[in-house]
Amino acid sequence: DSGVTQTPKHLITATGQRVTLRCSPRSGDLSVYWYQQSLDQGLQFLIQYYNGEERAKGNILERFSAQQFPDLHSELNLSSLELGDSALYFCASSATWGVAEKLFFGSGTQLSVL
Amino acid sequence: AQTVTQSQPEMSVQEAETVTLSCTYDTSESDYYLFWYKQPPSRQMILVIRQEAYKQQNATENRFSVNFQKAAKSFSLKISDSQLGDAAMYFCAYREGKSSGDKLTFGTGTRLAVRP
């Protein structure tokens, strides 16, 4: 168990809908990262937050948004969903930021858009 | 942009034998880390081993070791005494630290099968 909790584990929804994925980092970790794993795009970095502030943005669509709350949990919001958004969404956390920091991954949320 | 290439989509190894998974990367940076992650059917991403670019000595973790060739930008993973539990997808990843963020860039993965 990595200590990173993601809910829900599975989510099935329809095109055009909006969903929220939740991530609770390891106790004390200030950095949260979101990654998307899909069959055609592989594992891609979406966004990073550090202590409530956005620190880095990757290949995140404008239909997607995220935030990190004062209690350090994070939410990834996906709107106007399309079939191609079906993927496994990972959250990871680290104590702080920097290349040497060890990342701990959650078990992911499997999103299926029908 | 940094890229990570895994040229072996699938590999197979006999139980108790040794297998090597290949990875190459492209970067102009000098300060970075390289990683191998394992993703079993449970989908959990598990860190297998990591290598600091400034260290010449190859990292080892029990049955797992790497061959890090910085000039060639090559980072292969050797699994010795392969076990059935080693069957999984293996991802090579690169990470550099910049003020713009410290994301992981992953390769496309190698699916490893272990034959009993």
C-alpha cells in the first residue's frame, strides 16, 4: 500500500458528462501529480500541485481542471467527456518537489466513457 | 522535448533465468533521474529501481540492476533469477528537476512474461 488513496476505483459515465476524481496523498506529502494512462497515448503527465498551488502543467485538456485543497487532497475534474477520455487516471504524491523526491502512486481510477 | 524509448513491446523469460529490458532516452540536461516502474495486473505503479545521472555506479536492488550508459543515453534493466511474480508491464521513466516542474516522462512499456 503506497498510502495514496484514489476514489472511486471505477467510474462509468456517458459522453458529455462531468466527473470528479479524488486523491488523498500520503500523510504529510505536499506535492500531488496527476497522470493519465490510455492505450493510444500511454502514460502522460497532466498537472502538478504543490501545497495548494499549481506548479506544472502537462498535456492537460482545457476541458480538464484540477485543484489542491487546504487539507492537501486533490480533485481532477473532467467535463464534456468524450470517448477518448476513457483511461486510467493516476494520482501520485511526494513529500515536496524536486527531481530526487520519491513518488508514490495510487491505484488509479479507471474511467470508462460510453 | 525529452523522450523515452522502449523498443521491446514484449519480452519473455524462463523462470530462474535472466532478462534485460532496454530503454533509451533523449535529453540535453545533466541533472536528471531515471526510473524503472513495474505495473502488474493490479495496475499499481511500483518503483523498481532508480538511478541518479551524476552517479557512475549502476544501481542495484536485490535481483534488479541497471546498466546506465550516460553518453549513449541508455538505461537497461536486468532481472536476475526471474520469478513468476515478475510478470508485468515495465516502464522506463525520466525525470528532471526544473523550476517549471519535475514531471516523469514515461516510455511506452515492455510487457514481460515469465514462463514456468
